[in-house]
Amino acid sequence: MTSLKGRRRLKTLPLAEVKAKLSRLVDHVTEMDEQIMITRNGRPAAVLVSPEEYEGWKETQAIRSDRELMAEIRRGLRALKRGGRIYTLEELLPPD
């Protein structure tokens, strides 16, 4: 079974099938940047993702758990909604 999660496809497989095909599934997840939901007795039990995807999740969690950073992000978003100016990286960093 597959479904769309954002732009990515989330394939769902039972644990018994994952055990039998683990090496191929690991290659597939890495090469195709897909996620595989692993079920046990028909219920979600785990997710197989690439190392890059996992690192991205960890970074997102670190950002979301930093209250000061999240407050700054919210302030910036509110400023943009009020018509605040958007700067390019070149405008913010002086030339060497």
C-alpha cells in the first residue's frame, strides 16, 4: 500500500515481508529517498528512512525544542506578514 505524505510516497509493509527483503529495502530507501512504514499485526510499528532523512528529523526536532529560536522565527514570520523587508544573503553578509 502507498499513500502520499507531502510529496513523498510512504510505502507500508508488514514486518514479515521487511525481514525477508531488508537488504533490498535499505538500498531502495537510500536510493529513492522513500520512507517505509513497517507494521506488526496490522499496526504501525516502525519507519525505515535514509540516514539523511533521519538527520533532517533530528535537526527539525532540535530547532522546535529551542524556545528562543522558535520565538525568533515566529517574530520574523509576523514581521513578514506585516510587510517586512526580505534580505538576500548577499545583503546581510559583507563582501570579503
